Amino acid sequence: MSNLKVKLADSLNNEWKKVLNSSLTSPYFSELCSFLMLEYGQKDIFPPIHQVFSAFHRCSFQQTKVVIIGQDPYHGEGQAQGLSFSVPPNFPLPPSLKNIYKELYADLKVIRYSGDLSSWADQGVLLLNSVLTVRAAEPGSHAKRGWELFTEEVIIELSKQKESVVFVLWGAYAQKLAKHIDAQKHFVIQAAHPSPLSANRGGFFGTKPFSKINEYLVRSGQEGIDWAL
């Protein structure tokens, strides 16, 4: 773990590594990696270190056309896999993902059973958590350690360097990132978070995000996402 910073940076493909170089070489990222080195050495931390950057491994910078922002990884054993809202195949669906699938069915009549969203990532959906690591059974335990600055740079660079990206900001936590997005050249979807507490209060169900995403992608000359995969 002594070379954790090098391990994390080198695990990014060359494209993302170049785009995020200012973060990867920054003092705050060095401090974050020092903290993570201690955490991974002493506690149960999710996801496993090799999956921390899974969102970037599955979806290159060039490929990214949709960004779905989560908060921090699932904190139960075996759940987190480095993709926001996603769990490994054959794993029980977490409550937020159940609500996402309810809205997907109401919107497009698509039924999904697996909670593994890797196929969405492979089509250009960057499933990005605001905080990329967490202690077992301690949600929010790695917040305000530097990951938020890293996530901000991801959003800033996507907004600055790309055209016609869809940014999906569910809940107040994700919506703080809206200020970093140029809404004149991108499409921003904001709604309540799909967690049961938020979704059942209103503002998530009935928002039809999946059809809106595909309509915008097609309108901007891109291929829509096959949400059934």
C-alpha cells in the first residue's frame, strides 16, 4: 500500500490520467492517498482498491456521454464495485436501485433484474460517486477527505472539453455540482434522489429521465443508451 498513489493513478487509462493530471499530482490527492493507505491497512474499506476507479475503467473520457452522480459507495460487504448505484450480479437490489428500476419501467417499460450496471457504463454512462471509498457499515466515513475535489474536476473537465453530455443530478448532494456544468452546451437533469425517503416525498417518480436522456442524445447526433442491457 506504500505506493497507493501510484497504483491508483496508474490504474486509470491514459485518457483519464491525462485529463485528471492536475488532481492526480495535487497536494490534496497525496493527502487523500495517505489517508487511504492507513484506512485500507487497518479497516474494511469498500470497494476493493482495484475497483476504486472502475467507473473510469469501464467508460473512457472520449466515450462518456451520460454522467449519473451518486454519493458514496455501498457500505455492505461485497456490494460496492466502483460504479454508482450498481451492485454485482445476483446481489439483492438496494432500495435506491429498486426505485431507479421502478422509474425505468414507468418511463420505458424496461424490466431489469440484475443490479449490475456495467453494461450501462460500457455504453458511455459514467457511473460516478462523489466520494469513491467508504468504511464498512459507516456511510459518509470518507467524505471531506478530498474525493469531492476529485469529482469536481471530473465534472469541470467533462463540461469544458466535451459537447452534449447529459448530467443526471439526483438529490441535493449531486445538485451542488451543477455550478460546474455549462448548461448552454450540455443537458442537465435534476430531480429528487431515488432513495426511499426522498423518492416517496415526490420529485423522483414520474420524471422520465431515461427517455429524456435518449431523446437528447439522438437530437445531438449520438446513439441512445439501451437501458435493458
